[in-house]
Amino acid sequence: MPSDARHPHRWGFADTRLEFDGPRSVRMTGARYPLSGQSMPHLIPYVEQMLGVPVDQADAVPESAPQVPVPRLNAALMASLERLLPADRRSTDPIVRLAHSHGQLAVGEVDRLLYGGHFARVADLVVEPVDEEEVRAIVAAAIEHDACLVPFGGGTNVSGALMCPEEEARTIVSIDMRRMSRVLSIDRANGCALVEAGITGSALEEALAADGYTCGHTPDSLEFSTLGGWIATNASGMKKNRYGNIEDIVIEATLVTPSGTVETRRPAARTSTGMQPLALVFGSEGNLGVITKALIAIHPKPEECRYGSLVFRSFADGVAFLKAVRADDALPASIRLVNSREFRLGQSLRPAAHGIHAWKSRLQRTWLFSVRGFDLTTLAACTIVMEGTRREVARQESALRRLAKRFRAVWAGAENGRRGYSLTFAIAYLRDFFSQFGIAAESFETSVPWDRIAEVCAAAERALTVEAAARGVSGHPYLSYRVTQTYHAGVCIYFTMAFSGRGLTDPGGVFHDIEQALRQVILDHGGSLSHHHGVGKIRQRFLPQVHSGAGLELVRAAKRGVDPGNIFGIGNGACGLPQTGSSIK
Amino acid sequence: MPSDARHPHRWGFADTRLEFDGPRSVRMTGARYPLSGQSMPHLIPYVEQMLGVPVDQADAVPESAPQVPVPRLNAALMASLERLLPADRRSTDPIVRLAHSHGQLAVGEVDRLLYGGHFARVADLVVEPVDEEEVRAIVAAAIEHDACLVPFGGGTNVSGALMCPEEEARTIVSIDMRRMSRVLSIDRANGCALVEAGITGSALEEALAADGYTCGHTPDSLEFSTLGGWIATNASGMKKNRYGNIEDIVIEATLVTPSGTVETRRPAARTSTGMQPLALVFGSEGNLGVITKALIAIHPKPEECRYGSLVFRSFADGVAFLKAVRADDALPASIRLVNSREFRLGQSLRPAAHGIHAWKSRLQRTWLFSVRGFDLTTLAACTIVMEGTRREVARQESALRRLAKRFRAVWAGAENGRRGYSLTFAIAYLRDFFSQFGIAAESFETSVPWDRIAEVCAAAERALTVEAAARGVSGHPYLSYRVTQTYHAGVCIYFTMAFSGRGLTDPGGVFHDIEQALRQVILDHGGSLSHHHGVGKIRQRFLPQVHSGAGLELVRAAKRGVDPGNIFGIGNGACGLPQTGSSIK
């Protein structure tokens, strides 16, 4: 098994998982992350304290082998695809088909698969085109033989976007785009690269770095998610202040639809040429066609990348600081603010400290909490990434330190900042570890105006307490949150919710119901339906609250225009309404 | 006549025009602009030199009264609108109808109207709603009585967007939105304002300034164009580096269509909620419905606004400087680069200098040209606007001055910078003055990658020489250009073309043919169809070169989805294809 092999269903690399290295201690396997190999004695106690339930190795539920429905194969279509693609790029293997029929929703997808649930409908066939011509031929075959096509990128969505509609009677063909991963050309003079859409973020950065460039798009799923997937979900990356969100990065994209190829033949930095077809490709979630390539902005690797971190007395102080940073002219590439619970989760992942390290760590904590009077249960922490020329980075750090004083913050150093960002890549492994104990965890996000941040967070916390109690959840439900992006008119808040399903008859159903209740509360208090995760299936039913009927019709009519036969029948977002038969719940 | 009255057809305010104040000297009437009232002895000689034709007061062609076709009024519709709107907000006056049936294309629209041409089809009726409910009622009446609706903002487009399709048999109702000009609310906490779409740029800035805010969107048409028009054309403003282009400024917009209102009920700074209806409202050019209001970003008035200017030895040096400025982290709100001809046009508008001023001016020129060795026919000049805190502005100026040295530029002071920007607002008055001598002038723009700037400019110059010669144009055709916006991957180039129609049988037709030939040349050399002017009618036939067929179908299907009866039948951009019967040419 090559070292970069992924687990077919769980998050991440097959070589990386959490495992017990003592009765109350865990470690991360492999050697890929800063955390890997280190013993973490604080995590289980923290989780037990937060959730109010014991985590006992003896209680681990073993994974069961997922059940996979038999494929419905249209013989004429199969014959046609056999002529198009060699056998090693067509698969009806049950695990491969299943792996292409879900994303990374913990409760509705991964846990369900691994702990005895099953999917009524999955992809019948997985194909792997190597170029745009093959994609066109696959689309033509699907039209001829009345099949349903589902583009597949990294499979990292957390919106149910890859769940197949149960009522789909046609053969469902998943088009795995990951063999289309070439950087086709680099245009140094204009700072652009033409890149195939199946490239993962890591592979893209590696390829560009060889020429001294970076794209800078850094979603938490960077290692697995693809350029095409970013466009289809309208993705956001942590360093968007410097590099932009995906809609700022992509200058032009090519979309192969049943009516032909949607593309602009004269891509330009900015145009006014009427209604832009490209505008609908962002957030198209597989409904329109296959994104095959894109022209993206690239940048010389920055001269310097420096981390920073700050500790605030309260989340409110931190928010006021974030707002002040926007008014200044020294916005760093990334700046995030975590609440106390999330800060403590990060701290709980620290290795056991020994000797001088233990002494230094104790001293720092003593100073912060006793001398400076910070309260561990109410503080907030900010992690910062600064990129640019040496002068630019120095100027940013100096401006941030100056501003921080106004908000009574303590500068907590580069190492804590770096650590904060590296945790981003570890968090889903934690989720998968705890699921064997019936602990369900999910993240969801929203964008809110600046003056609604406190209200939305408080309302979500209140609603979780009420909803969990009403449903007989044992222990305490957990909700942490962080501000991951700031904009002129508001921010993105990223929530992590967890609780133990112990003792519940239908823990998945309870989790889903509570999550939907929280989404409604967030909407009711001025939050958006999603900042960057997308709609997929799990947010679909909220769309009529968000867009007017004519607005939904505008985009659905566009879909019908290029895909009158609904070949791309995955049914995400507006294109899955009004048929409400999502297979989630 | 109130002082803010506009000329019904020509550009601008009725109190402002150029007139002779001597046989070879002109002045601008009124008192509205820095240029107003001053004698300008250098302009006519410069134009004569550039165009190689004499400009003699005696040759001025008098304006003729425009002919206006009789209105086609649908009695049932009229009765319905009479119930909806008082008489002072409904007009069938020929001049009012005509004024609502064109934009500011010099040759195809304004000159044609004033010098003996006519329009075969114009609006039959002009209505002025005061609120969104009235707009909805007008749309309902149009559906019931089968009328055609045309939203009207400032009437400043230069794309033929307001030209009525000749074949339109229904009653054409122009909806003048300018009575809907209120700032409905200001949200200080989140830096937003909800504003009715009929407000002009000047009125918007005035209203916001009363509360200490600015929107910062500054198109050259600021005094007349409206928020709704900006959205419908996907407008760009000169200070976009600081405030963004219109798509960055508008957080949410409301569009009233025949199928209902397109709007987002949970506007947010950034979302990922599937395909965005709002995305198609930008550049919709009146094809989808009426934009009634928008939520826009606003900013506290900057602490400081400072101008600057630079003179370069060559346009290429200036371009290299612009690119270096982008790589620095001190991008000013606006930075523009004019070529030598445009620089000299600006210089030709200077008032006669006397005494110490004349001496100082001569001395400066002597120093620049004799001592520093600049060549007036090859130099280029940069004008700069810096806005922000005092510290920010100081930092920008210092960075720009430092960079300028690397590109052998001479800092030419704040006053020349301020002057450059104030000329922006005067230029269309010049155009209208010279049209009485048969001199036609038009501007058009494109966006090009950085490494195509020189090529596109040279190709346009060459093509103009060849095309003009082939068509027997007398004198020399004139082409000047400037870079008005810079982006990561390219720039906007703004061309001004002029020549004398003297001796041509069909000067308007020749001008149109040459302009279309130049557009093709620009496209062939890697330019876009438009950076911010839009498509309207005059760029329509190039659209199939720009967007693939499936791309055009995607947006046209969206249009049919919300306007199946083509009530909004103005036929701009993709929505006017394939019916090729534009009334231009």
C-alpha cells in the first residue's frame, strides 16, 4: 500500500489514526504530522470532562463491513464505456463504488457506513478519465444510454453532496477526476496557471513550488480536496486575505455539460461581457457538468512566512481586535480566533511535557492565569499567519502587536500560532477516533454580520443545551466555535458540535435533528446558510428561506438549459428541490 | 431650469458646454468644474495638429431637431398605468421618450440624433416609479397587457444598451428609476447601506457623506449613472483598488422579474449556498428585470486623500512600474497611466498662463525636456489617488516614490494628479463640442494580460491607420490610450479614437465599421470584449467568439426561466442573439 493511500471511508491517510498507547493516553500513528508519534495524555481527560461521559477503551465498538447495494448496470452503456476506457479506469468494486458515494459527514455518512448503517443507493460504476476528450465522450455516452453522472473530486464535502438520490433508476456513473491532475502551463508574465481540475491542493502546491510559485488556496481539506471540487462548492481557504477565496483565484474554468462545453475563450483579469456563465459554475455542486480545468492566479512563493498568536481575556475582546485589524492596513494572510473550549482542545493535544519543557510550560501558565489574571474558561486565542516580503511581514507583526495592546491581549508567540494551524489537519482524525465510543462530532459554519457574532454563538449554545436535554442526551453536549475568516461586512464562524450517543435509540437521527435545529437557530439570528461548505443535501430544505422563489428558478432554469435530461442528476442544492427525497436522516 | 438639469441627449449638465471665446480659443461654460470659465487657447491647435484637419468656427454644423416616431400605445396598458401612477410620473413627450432610448455612444446615438439621423423605434412611454411596489405593479401590468419593459438608470452607457429593437411590436415602456434614490438605512456596525437603485453616484456620495461615509465607487459617469445601472453593466470605478469594483461592493441586490422578485433573504459578507442568483444580476443589462435596491459596502470617509503624478520616459516604463506597484504592498486607491497623446490632450486644456505662472510652467518644461531628456511624443504619465489614514497615505506615497526611481520616473506633484482626475469629468463635453465639426470621437476599453499590453496597443494603432486609409478618412486618425485599472493577471486599457468625417458619404457608418474592426483586432491579440462598458448591442456580434455556445445557452436559459414572455425585451448581450437586428449601424 503506498504511503499516500487514503482510508476508503474515514478521513485522511490510511497510515494515520489515533490509537491508545496507554489506558488513558493516545497517540497518532504514522509520521506525517507534527502530532504523529507523540503520546497525548491530556486528550481523553479533556473529552471526558467536556462531554461528561467516560471514554473507556473496552467500550470501543468494532467497525462492521459496509453493505453495498448491487450495481444497476446498463449493458449498452457499459459496452460503450468499455470501448472508451481501459479496464483499470473502470471499476464496479463495491468498496470503490461506496467510497465514491459519500463525503465526510461524520454522522450521516462515515459513522453510518462503519457502524452498521447502509446506503440504499450508491454509484454503480466509477470511471477515471485522463483528459477532457474522455470526459466529453463519457458525457456523450451517458446521454446516449440515459445514465446519471456524478463528478467526484476529493470526496471531502460535509454537505451530503455525493449521496445518490434513492429514486435514481438510471445507472449512476461516478467520474473520479483525480487522474486529471496536471499543471498544463504556467504563465509567469501574468501570474496564472492552467491546471486540470482533478489536482489535489497538496499536489497543486507541490507542482507550483517546483517553479517557485504558490496558489495559496488553503482549505482545511487541502491534502485531499481538488481544484474542481473547490470551484463546485465555492470554497474558501484560510489565507484568503492574501490569495482570495476560490472565486477570486479562478480566472476561468471549463465545464463540460450535456449541451457542450461552457467556457470563455478570452479569459481576462476582469470583464463586463453581460451575464457570466462562469458565475454559475461556482457553487454548481455537480449539478451542471464536470469541471475539467481552470486558469488560476498564482504568486511567487512569499519571501517570508511567519506565525503569531495572541491570548485575549474574552472572545468579545478578540472579535473587537479582529475588526480593528480590518480597519488597519496590515491584514495578515490568515487570522483566526478560537473560543476557550477550542483553545483547551488544542492544549489537550500537547504531548506529555518533561524536564525543562514541563517547568517552562507551568511557568507560562502560572504567569498568564495568576499574574495576568486570565480565566481559562473565558479566554480566547488568536492564531495568525503572515506572508509576504520581509518588510511586509515585519510591518504586519508590528501593527498587530500594537493593536493587540489596545485589546488587552498577550502575544503568545510564533510556535503557538504554528501549532494552531497544524491542528487543523489533525482534527478529523480525532473525530473518527471518538466515533467508536459513540461520540458524534460534526462541524458546521455560517457567515454573520459583525454585530451578530455574539448573538449567533450564544443562541447556538442555548439551542444545543435545550435540544440535547429534550432528546435525552447523556452527559453534556459540547459546542466550540472560532472565527476563521473576516470580511468587511462580517465573519465566518465555524462551530464544532459533539455529544455522546450513549443510551440513545437512534443516535444518528438525534444528531441530525439537533444539527438541523441549530441551523435554523443560526438562520433565525442572522447567520447565513453556509459560508463555504455548500448546500448539498443537508442544507437543501433551508434554501427557500434563503433565496426567493424567482431566485431559485433563475438558477434551476440555467441548469435545465444545459442539462435538459438531468444527466447530472446528483440533485444538490436548488437542483434537488422540490423532490425532497434526500437520503440523509 | 434647475442648475442640475441635463441635456436630453448630449453628455452632461445643460449649463456646461464648450464654446468659442475667441477665433481659436474655447472655454467651458458654467461654474461646475475646475475647467469652467477658463479660456483654453491650446485645445483647438492640438486637435488640429493631431487630426490634420482645420477646426474653423464657420464650419460648425447646427443641430437639427431630432425626429421621434409616434408612440405605439396599448390602450389597456395605458389605462392600467393611469390607475397606478399619477400623470406627472407618466410621459409620452417625444423628447422625454427619445432621451430614454439612447445612451452616450457619440456616433451611433448622440451625433446621429443631433445631426439629422433618427431612430426607427424608441420608448413609447416613460414611467417613474417611486417604490418597489410600484415597480412590481408595472411589471404585472406589462405581463397582463403584453408590453415590453426597459429599465432606465442614468442613460450613460456606451454600448447601445438602451436602443430599442426595431422589430419590437409591443408598447415599449421605459422605467426611469431615478425617483427611487433613497438611502433606506445605514448599518454602521457592519459597514453597509441599503440603497434604492435609482440613486446617482453623486447623490449617493452626498447622502453617505452626511453620515461620515463613502461608497467609493467612482466611475467616470459618477454624476449621472445609478447604482442599478452599475450593477446591470458590471461597472468598475477608478478607486477599485481600495473599494472594489461593483461586484465587490454589492453584497445583495433585489431584482423584480416577471416571475417574482429575485433576492437573498439572508445576505452575508460571503456565502456558499449553491449557484448564486445574484451572480447573474451583474451584467444583466436590463434583460432580466428591474434592479430596485442593493445592500452595499460603505466605509468611513478616509482621513486623508492625496494626489500624485509621475512622468515616465516611455509607456513601457510606466507599465513596468504599474506591475511593480502591484507586487509591493502599498497599492493606492487609483493609479492610471496615460500615453503621450492623452498626456498632451490634458496639457492642451490648460488655461493661458500669465506672468509668474507662465514662467514657472516654461521652466518646468525646459527642465523636463532639456535637462532630463524626456521626449514629449514618447513619454507617459501616471496619476495617482491615495486614500486612507494619514499613516497609510504617507506609506503609499513613500513606497511609490521609491519605486518610481527604479523606473526613471520624475515625480510631478499632487496638482498634476488632481488635474488628471478632474479631466475625466470634462472629456465627454469636449467630444460633444467637436462633433459639430464632423469630428467623431469614441472611447472603448478592454482588459488584457500584462504581457499583451504593448501588442494590443500597437495592433490597434496599426489597424486604425490601415482602416482609416482604406476608407478615405482625411487627415490623421487619432488613438490615445491609458491603463485605468490594474489586476493581478492584467489591466484595463481605455482607448480614445477620433477622426474627422469630413468628405465621407457616411461618416457614421465608416466610424462604426472602423470601431468594429478595431474590436476584432483587440480580440485577436488577446484583449477581452469589454472590461466595464458591457456588451449591449454594439458588442453583441462578438459574443460567440467570447463565450462558448453552451455558455451563452446557460445564461439565456436563466433569462427564459424568470422572463418566459420576454417582457424585458431590450435584447442586450446574449439575450439579443440570434436575432441580429440591432438598430446600430
